[in-house]
Amino acid sequence: MDVLKHIGALFESFSSRASYFSVLIIVLGAALHYSGVNPAISPENKRIVFVVFLILTTSFALGLFIHLCYPKLRIWPPPGKSSWQFWFVWILYTVGALGVSVIGILDWGTLELNHWSLPLIGAGLLLFAVALGEWGVRTLNVHQTLGLKGALLTKGPYRVSRNPQYVAEILIYTGIILVTGSFEALIIGIIMMLWFVMAPLSEEPWLEQQFGKQYEAYRQDVPRFIGLRSFRLKKQ
């Protein structure tokens, strides 16, 4: 049992930061690409890899969309660690987060984004997004990052965005697309981004049930993603 708990803890820690490992994959892929080394994979196998990731990421986003249409079929936030929803979300998220980079490397340059500045802009987005995302994880903690119950935190990056980790995820996928210039990564990336655009719509009623007027005041003062409104909540 202790071994299983240890494995579970490792998975949770890895999964909550899977997009960071996706960035590491891109760094390795970029080093190989600019060194003239390209992955040896046939077009048929490349198509299979893309289709597999497409099915998995579509399932990831579709599950949340169905939840929004039928709230009783709750997907996010998950009821608990032992629920099928928890494993459904975090396994598919981890596969999708890593898959964007894998597909980007295999399909490098198919968007024909030839301007020299675009990979640099993408690299800058990746650096900023990883820093923002880690700030969010350390502020919120891994437990709540996984969608489990905890306190309402309004400090750190949560002073300027109610969902800074989601903003970081969207910026990471945008950065990967710009660095790789991959059409297939664009498709997978957009599907992943859609999940993070939809997720607050299922989270907000859940948070309002837990924190009531405190959350309502926070929601009125701080943007869902990004904005210019300042944080004005009084310390509780």
C-alpha cells in the first residue's frame, strides 16, 4: 500500500506539471532540429501517432464539454482522488500536454511560419508561462491544482487572475506552436486550449457553493483570465 501511495504521489506531482516536461521535450526537439537531426519516422507511423493523440485530446475536451451541457455528469473538478473522473482528467491531460510537443517535433515546420521572430516569441512565451504556472502551483499547492477541495487563495498570481495556471497552459501551447510551426501541433494545441477555456465554467459554481459571498466578491474584483482590474478584496 505504501508503494502504491508513493507511485500515486509521483504521478500527481508529475501530472500537475506535465506541461513543463512538454517544454523540455520542445527544447530537446529544437536542439535536434537546428542541428539538422530529424526524427526517423515514416509518414504512415507519423499519421498514426497524430490520430492517437487527436482521439485522446478530443476525448479530454469532449468530456468537459459534456459536463457543461449536463452538469450532473460531473467531470471537473473531480469528486476525489479515488474517482474515475480524477484519473480520466489527469491521464488524458498528461498525454495531451506531452503530445503537443511530440507532434510538434514530428511535424516541424508544416505551417511554413518562416519569419525569424516567431520561434523567439514562442520561446519567450514558454519561459514566461513556465514561471507563471509554477508560481501558481506553489501558491495554490499540488492538491488544489489537481482540482481537489481546499482554501480560497487570493494571493500571489491569484491577485490578478482567478486562473493563472490556465493562462500559463494556454501560453505554453501557443509557444509550442510558434516554436515548431507545426500544423498538427496547432490542431492538438487548440483542443487542449479549449479545455482550459471551458474549465472555469464548471469550476465557478463549485467554488461559489464552497465559499459563497467570499468567492462572489473575489470573482467581481479579479478577472477570470487576465485584465486590468486591481485586486481589492479585504483580507479575511
